[in-house]
Amino acid sequence: MRHALSRRLILLALPLGLAACASWPGSGWVTLIDGERGLDNWNRIGDANWQVDQGGITANQGKGGFLVSKQNYKDFEIYAEFWAATDTNSGIFFRASDPAKITADNAYEANIWDIRPDPTYATGAIVNFAPVPVPTVHKAGGRWNILEISARGDQLTVKLNGVQTAQIRNNKYGSGPFALQFGPGVKGVNGGPIKWRKVQVKPL
């Protein structure tokens, strides 16, 4: 009787365990930043002073620059934990068509910039494609945040701290690397720092 009960409990627990494994964040994800890895997973563009600092990768000086993934991605999910100041100009550019010259004119940009002069494409927007509400309601400055990007065919979605901030159907850019930005502040002055604590990508 005891053995039959034990087998029954095991059979009941098995689907729960499999479900937990299927949804475990490590399943299918490639970790590029996690507090232990350095800058070897990235190509650098520009003069931003990227450095390993207190469990993450930080930039706080320079006219602007990018960390560009060494792999190209078409359909994928990105999970990123970051800290930004109110005046930080940053973001994640994805499906970049020219890995040597990353701009919002040749890639999609999930923006991080609370005080962008044109707030139409401030934090949470996909610049030039998916605006956010004005006055700005999605803000990242002064805290740790989670940015999630999903690209499945022409379906593009951005979430900030679990809230969907942008969703569009667009196929202008089909594939390419993604890039982490440290950009110039308002009128080109040095803006606040950006710190990436965890960055993971899951090819689909």
C-alpha cells in the first residue's frame, strides 16, 4: 500500500516537474552578460568606456558606442536587466543590417531614454516605428529594470518591467546582430551611465 501511494505521488509530481523545467529561464537561453562574463562576447563600436564593474558591464563616458553581439539573430527573445539614470540615453538595437554602423536608420531600437527631446519615442518605444504615450509614462531612471524584446517574423514586441510598451508588425529589417547602446545625452552632452547586469538571448 505504501509503495502504491509513493508511485502515485511520483506520477502526480512528474508533470509539475516537467512544466517547471520547460519554463525554467535557462532552457534554450544563451547568456552574454551575467556578472561573471566579461566583454569577450561582444564587438565594440565607438568610444564608450565599457568596463566590467560590480557584477555587470557599465559605460559612463564617451561620445557614444555599442556592444554588438557576434551572432546574427532573426527570430528571438531578449531578456535584459539594466540600471539607468534619468538622463541616460541607451537602448537595445536589434536586427541591425550593418554591424559596423549601428543606427536607428538601419535597425530597430528598443529605446531607453526618459528625457528624449522628442518624447514620442522615449523609453519603451521602438524608435521611428512604435511610439509611446506623451507625456512619458514609461520611465527607467534611478532603478533596476527588465527589458524584454520578442521578434517573431514581422511581430515585434517590447516590454518594460512586465508591461508591454510597444507592439508592431513590420518586416523592414529581417535579421542581424543586436547591440547595447551608450549614447550621448541631450544636445550631445555626456548623459548618465548605463549598467547591464544580465543579458540573455533565446533564438527561436
